[in-house]
Amino acid sequence: MVFMVFCATAINYVDRANLGVAAPYIAKDLNLSPEATGALLGAFFWTYAAFQLPSGWFIDRVGARTAYAVAVVWWSLFTAATALARGFGSLFGARLMLGIGEAPAYPTNAKVVSEWFPRRERAFATSIFDSGNRVGTALSLPIVSAIIGQFGWRMSFVITGALGFVWLAFWLWIYRSPAQHPWITPQEHAYIESDQTVSPQAGGVKIRWRDLFRYRIIWGMMLGFFCLNFVIYFFSTWFPSYLIQARGFDLKKMGLIGMIPALVAVFGGYLGGYVSDRLVRSGMRLSLARKIPLVGGMFMSSSIGLTVLVESDTAAIALMSLSYASLSFAAASIWALPADVAPSRDYVGSIGGIQNFASNLAGVCITTFIGVMLARTGGFVVPLVVAGCFSLLGAFSYLVIVPEIKPIEPK
């Protein structure tokens, strides 16, 4: 089950990151300015962020199986439709629609992990599906670059859009909840339920959706995740342009060297999930076991700001890799939090959608901010320094603003 959502996440990120790879060629073909390119890269995040809130509610009502099927069909269609764009307006519209389709993905991933894994295994399971983020981002560089080099940028959207329909056939065949799955044994089901912080059903616990915003822990999670995504979305949007414009990479070198930070980040995520779960199994309080990788990972990710001080491409890629891996180290615990703090599984999708809503406002901010800075300063110095500062703010949020991590109680 976790492999299925890993694959979906990888496809999700290939489909959203392909514009970042193709952006220099689309801008040249359609005569787009840096501001217009930044607006296009940020368009996805407007609807992706806005639809996190209804997506979380929708997932908790219809279940993971149906929610993911609807989402994948939607985003695959509009990925392929991007190839039909003839100017800024049609490209912008296609990216807005793509954001709507991809919105349910991560809250659904959190829902799947909460259903299929006991608490002591959730962070590592989360690191597996979340590594699809890095794998998709890494694969988008060589795959999309190769397709563009051979067939042009339009065909890259058609081919990547088709991947979702292949995944969908396997998903509808394989996925059921543990209680309904014919392959699971009673012993396996009992193991999954053996270490839950809350009961599978809401029971007597009732909290109105809007009242979730009354909890300090929700706001701390929102701010911390915003800071993480402010940095991490640099890698799936402007990073290819940074390699070409600031470091002088050609298409081939970008496709090969540019994937290194994302590949290193895959292992950073696995390590973060392993460390968090290992601390839980050792008997450490859940709150401390989650905060150690959260705060440590966010602090180390500020290394992205140091890239402005180095002239060597090797040193720059090393610092970028350290930053991306540190973000992934923290992200495994971030996506374990919705199940950790939810009063029941009926709220996991909603809480995941709320924190993901805030986090993806960062996508709008950083893409637009970098486009404006490029137009005004001609370089990436200011954006990278600002990204490093947001990493430190994220560490502060998880350390200070987020209180003890435990299931919230009705007020």
C-alpha cells in the first residue's frame, strides 16, 4: 500500500515539476518574461493550496480509494492538456486546473498510512511515500530533458500525463482499507490496531471542521510546514533555471548533475523516518521523538543560503544536497503529525489538508518572489538567502510554537 502511494507521489511530482524543467524553453518559444515565468510556476500553487481544505474534508468522507482515483484522473488529463497551450493565458489556466487535481494527494497519503500502519511505524512509512516527492523531482530532470531534446517541450507533457492512467489501473485493483481487504489476515489487522493513539472511528469525539483552527498545534504545524515548503519548492520550480542561468549548465549537464540533490534527499527522508520511529520504539515521548528530526532537519536545511558564498559548482551542489536532504529528514515527521494529533482517523485527512494548505501558499510566494528578484537583480542571491532564513523560522516554529504532540481534545 505504501509503495502504491509512493508511486503516485512520484508521478505527481513529475507532472508538476516538468514545467520547471521546460520553463527556459517555453519562455523562449512563447517569448515570456521572468515575471511571467514566475507567475506560471506559481499558478499551480494557487489552486493546489486553496483546494487542500475541501480535499481533506472530501477524503475523510469518501475514503482514500475513491479520492485518489478522482485526483489522478483529473491531474493526468490537465498535465497532458498543457501541450495544447498557445500562450501565457492557456498555460496559466492549465496549471490552475492541475493544482486542483493534485490537491488530494498528500492528505490521502497520510490517510493511507494512518489506516495501514501502527504509530511506531508511521514516520518511516511516511518517509517512503514522501520520497516519491524527491524521486519524481529527480526523474523529471533527465526524463523531461531527454523528451524535450528529442520531441520538444509539448510532448513532454503528453508522455508524463499518461503515467497516471497506468498507475490508476493498479490502484483500483489493489487498494482497500485493512478491514475490507481480502488479502489481510486477522493477525495482521490486529497488529495494525495494536499501537493506535486513537480509535479507528470517531465514536464520541466530535470536533467541527472549522474548530480545528482553534488549536495552537494546528497553527504551529501550518507555519512550520509553510517554511519547509518555501525552501523545498525551489527545487521543483526554479532549480533547473538556477543551474542554467547562475551556474551555466547545458541541458545534458542539468539533467545529470541536477538530479543529485533530489537523490540524496531520498535517503535523508528515509533516515528521518527511521530515526523518529526508532525514538518512539525506544520509549521516548512521542512529542520529543517527532521534534528532534523536525527541528534538527529544518535547522540544517538553512545551508541553502550558503550557496551564494561558493564559486565551485561542486560545493554548490553539495550544499543544495545537504539542504534538500535535511528538509526530507524533517518532512517524514511532518506528515506523521496529522495521524499523531487527530482525535480519530476521521480527522486525519482534514488536518493533513489544513497543514498542506498553509504549506503550499509557500509555493505561490517563492515562485513569484524569485521571478521578481530575477527581473530586478538578475540573480538568485537574495532568494537563496531568504530561503535559508525561512528554514530557521521553521525550526523555531516546531520547537516553540508547536506544543506537546498528542491527540487534540474537544474544547
